[in-house]
Amino acid sequence: MKKVMNYQDLRALGYPQNQARRIIRQAKRNLVKQGYAFYNGKRVGLVPTTAIAEIIALPELEDGKQ
């Protein structure tokens, strides 16, 4: 199980490129709101899998199954 994901991992799950990038951006915004200022940078492309699971509501990502 991956602990972090990028847009290419979402593409492998079947998401189109633009939607995968939007999900990553939304996850980064949510993490910045939670106080993780590191994710405010443009070049940061990896986000925790749990942050993505909250957005796309996939329980198998939250539980550690993939």
C-alpha cells in the first residue's frame, strides 16, 4: 500500500488526467487548511493517500487495501 500518491497513481485507477490533477490540488488545499504549510508549494505533487481517500471516498484507500 502506498502512503503517498501523485496524479499518475490516480490515472492508474482510471481517472482522466485533468481530473486526477484536480484531485491532487484539492487534497493539497485541504492539507494546507489543516496546517500543513509544506503542501502550499507548486512543485509538491505527492499527497498522503488518506487525503485523497477523503475526496474520492474510496474506503479501500483509507483501510490500506489496494
